[in-house]
Amino acid sequence: MLVSTRNRIPARVVGITRGEATANVELDAAGVRLVAAITVEAADELGLREGSEVVAMVKASDMMLGVEH
């Protein structure tokens, strides 16, 4: 797989919640919980199921950080 995205996180699918058009795919990335919102069509095309090994790729123009006071 060749892609330009540099932020790649290996993960395992631990749950999928399917809506009418969007699937929320819950991932375990070395103990860190991530959730990817993708189309149901994409989830089906990728053959995603619990236990699937995936690579989460993050491409964003903005990132926000917060701190507790």
C-alpha cells in the first residue's frame, strides 16, 4: 500500500456500529482507543470486522490541543 499520509497508526478493529450511511469503527491502537467514521460502503468494501488488522491514517489541516487549569 503506497499512500502519501505520514501519520499511520497500526490498530485492530474492536467494534463497528453501522448507521444508515456511516459506520463508526472502534479501534485499539496499542491500548489507545480511536474511532474512525467512514461510510458503510467503505466498511463493506474493506471487509472490516472485529479483529481486522488495519492502519489508521490521519490527514488533517488543523489540530486542537487543550490543557487543564
